[in-house]
Amino acid sequence: MSTKHVTDTELMLVVLGLIDVVMISNLLVMVIVGGWETFISKLGLDAHPDQPEWLSLVNAGVLKVKLATAIIGISSIHLLKTFINAETLDEKTLLWQTVIHMGLVLSAIAIAYTEKIT
């Protein structure tokens, strides 16, 4: 019988993977509920105990900002996983993942600024 010992790094990567899945699931729920509330019909959740706080403030602009920040959170988790495994990746991969993440951050800032001035 062989036993496999899990290192701290492997455990951290598994936990980050689970956090990533949860964040993607939350993003999906946000898109479905926010899109329905904004573009199709009101859900009629006023005074319901399970109503998300952000739902009362939702419009297309707010939904875009929330989606952008959720995508940045997911990208941050992925980038952290990449940096934890940095010794197995080449510098070009690390550089491009960082550049893409920063592009997402700058895009979210631009979306939020545009929403604020409109």
C-alpha cells in the first residue's frame, strides 16, 4: 500500500482551484440574475431575505463594472497559481499572463471611470 504525501504547494494549488471554481460560479449567477433583472423582467424579490444587496442597484453599467471586477478576481487567482508554479513555466508565459491580467485591470478601470462620468 503506497501513501502519497501532499506538499504545501500542491494543497495550496488545489485550494486556489476550488476558489477559482467558486468565483466562476458566482460570476455565472451574477450574469444570469443581473441580466434577467436588467433586460428581461423584474424578479420581484423586494424584502425577500435572499435578495442580493447588489440587485437593488443593478443596471447595465453597474453590471459591467461588477463583471469586470469578478473577471479580475478570477484572473488574479489564476495568476497566483501561475506564480506558485513559476519554476515549471518559462518567463515568456509568466510575462504574457501578467500583461493580460494588467490589461484586464486597466479595462475595468476604464469601464468604471466611463460609468462614473455618464
